[in-house]
Amino acid sequence: MGRKTQVKCHGDDSRFEAVAQFVHDRFGNSIKYIADVAGGQGMLARILNKKYNYDAEVIDPRQYQLVGVNNRGCEYTSDMAGFYDLIIGLHPDEAVREVVESAKIRPVLVVPCCNFWDRSKKLGAREMIVEITKWLDENGIKYETVTFDFKGPKNVGILTCK
């Protein structure tokens, strides 16, 4: 598919600004390079780039980003984390495990949606957060949970510290 110039997003559009503002408030100028994993059209990356002057790029095999949004048309794997200062997975679907495992290398902000964490059992949004934090605890990774001010039951994220 080609790049889009018109935006139509599913869900609460304010999630992009809420997450971008959080990243800026938390990290300021201490980071530069950000991976927006499974970032779809690239609205989050676009805000991070234009409003906050980060160098954010979408990593998404679907390759249907907005014009002007840097992207890598491939699936994200945790071994790519070393190229970035921060890994963001805002509803990263099937990439949720790879995003979280990146916390072994870099700080991660993940707001999981669909249960691609553990397909052997049914997990709702809250249960998935519990399972992810359990994995972080087992791996000695410090984290905090964050509730974002946007609509939806999938507005709770985890920020890891590295």
C-alpha cells in the first residue's frame, strides 16, 4: 500500500497527544530516537517529531504511514531496541511481547490492547497488565504503571526504567 495523506483512526484520537505529552514530560531532551512499534499511520510519531522535536519512526510491516513520517516496513523484534533511546508500543497488537522484552535493553512504554502476550489463556486488559508486570518482576526490570487520560479500557500502560 502507498502512503496516506488523509487520517482516519480507530479509537480515541487524543491517545496520541496524551502519550506524546507524557514522553516529553518524563524524558524531556534526555532522549532523541524513538521507535513507535506497530504505529499504524504514524500519528504518534508525527506528534513526537513535529511538536516535541524527537526523531521517531514507525516500525510496522503494514507500511501505510502518513506522508512525511519515517518508517521501517518490517516486524519489530527486541534485538532492534539498541538502535533507539525509547521503545513505544501504543496498542502494539502482535508486537506486545517483543516490545516488553526490549525492556532488557532500553526503556519501554507499552499500552497493550489485544492479548498477544499469552495466547494459551484468555487475558483481558487488566489481566494482561498483571502478566506483563509479573514478567518484568521476574526479570528484575523496574517499572511503573501509568493511566492515560484518553477513552477506553485500554488506557493503562507500563513504563520501564533502564
